[in-house]
Amino acid sequence: MMAATADLPRRPSREHGLFLMREMLRIRRFEEKCAELYSAAKIRGFLHLYIGEEAVAVAAIHALEPDDAIVATYREHGHALARGIPATSLMAELYGKQEGCSRGRGGSMHIFDAATHFHGGNAIVGGGLPIAVGLALAQKMRGEPRLTACFFGEGAVAEGEFHESMNLAALWKLPVVFFCENNLYAMGTALKRSESEPDLCLKATSYEMPAWPVDGMDVLACQEAARRAVLAVRSGEGPCFVEFRTYRFRAHSMYDPQLYRTKEEIEQWKKRDPIVLFENFLRGHGLFNDEDRKRLEDEVATELDKALEFAEAGTWEPVEELTKFVYSERKPG
């Protein structure tokens, strides 16, 4: 996992460029396979795909230290992969197998992994915000040189938890960075139809914290913004808010008919596909070629094949253990 450093050059090294491209491809191919598996009833329940937003997770998470805490939303497969949760463990979780990172009990929306300090996966809109503030408070009280990164969509800004969390984080100068993934539609409602003030950074600054927007389809711009925020928070300046202006190419969930936006709008946004944009950028600087693309695709395909094999071979939890971890077991005596 890459640690946060000083300013990232706008033109990355070839090695770093290949790294960013591979990470985005890993997420894209994993998500595309998830859509296939859902249609085949291998994955059940709810499924929210991250396709189109890969630049945000890759850039923001790799601006963090390995010991930093992460709180995500129900659209968190990309964050989990970028954080280092093995694709095998993640796929097994989506299958509901007990070899999954949450023993198959969390499924798509409740990914958790203590080893990587990945604290969910939260199905409730805005539900991760108070958790992130609590983690950051604990970090500060213990004097730990760590911070908490909280990911949430623009729909969470309309929730009471957002305002309570922002207020306390600023009041107590907590080491938390708020990463807002603004994909314009909170489920099926456009931002301008749900917020009286659609300028999210303006709302954040009302809590006396630095806030700025960034092009969420540009992985280098995302990384620069994330590192700027992380460095500020880690220096003890208190919380920061970054608005990643991005777009999901797929429906809100697998059951969403997408009647709230036009096909023309989606196609326009696809012209700004973060993977295509970055590939063109790298090729334009002589840092990427056809052989690189084939090698990366082959590596990702191999990783995904292993994840599928692992999930298929996984085991279902015995029925007699289904109540385990649901209630605390009272010891006799």
C-alpha cells in the first residue's frame, strides 16, 4: 500500500502510471464479472456497481497509510479491492461463503476486514459518517498518528448524520477526511431536486473546514486532491472535505430501471471514462502501449479466475451456526 507523500507530479512515472491503470482495471473487470454472476444467481441480495467511479477509490485509498481506517458505503467493492482485501476473499463474500471476509454474512453491502482496517460497507445512506467520526475521535484520544477516511455519496449530505458528523469533526478537530463521491443521483433523485443548495463544498465550509471539488474522472486530479487533504488532516489541522464529481455508468442497483436519466446523458459521460482518459494520457506521454494493456488485462483476468475458483469451492455456513455472532452467548454460572 502506498503511503501519502508530498506533491504528486502531474505526469507520473511509467511505473506509477501502470500501477494506477492496473488498479482501475482490476475494479472494472471485477465489477463486470459481478454483474454476470448476479444475472446467473450466483450473487444474490442487492448489488451496487462502481463502474465509472474507479478513479476515486484508487486515487483516494492509495493516498492513505496502511494503518488508517476506512469507512465506505454499500457501493464499496472498488474501495475494498484498492485497500488490499484479496479478490478471493471478496468474491467468496459476495457468494455468501464462509471463506468470505465477513464469513459470507455481509454480502455485497457489508464488506469488513479488520486486517486492512476496512470498517464497512454500510447499507444505510449516511450511516458510515458517525462511525468514521467515532473512529477518528478514538484515534485522537489515543494519540495515534492515524486518520479515518470516510466515503459517502452526495445523497448522504441530505441526512442528519452528515451535519452532526461534520459539526463534531470540526468542533473537535478530528483526524477525519470526508470523501464525497458525487455521482449526481442519490439512487434515482438528481442532486438539484433534493438539495436546496447543490454546492456541496459550500455546505462543508459552513462547518469551518477546508473543502474543494475535483474532477472524479481524472485519476491524477483525484490523487492530488486526496493527498492534499490527507496531508492537511495528518498535520493536525482538523478535518477536510473533498467532493469527487464522478458518474456511475450502470444503474443504481441491479433492480433499477434508470427512468430518471437519459441514455444520451450516460453516453456523454462514458466519453469521460476514467480508464480511457488515463490510457490516452499515458499513451500521449509515451508511458503505455498495446503490450502493456494486454499484460495488465491478462494479470487481472488471472486474478479474477482465481477469485471465482475460490468462491465456487467455498463452503456454506452450517445451519446450526447461523445464530452465532448475532447475539452474545451467555456463559453459565
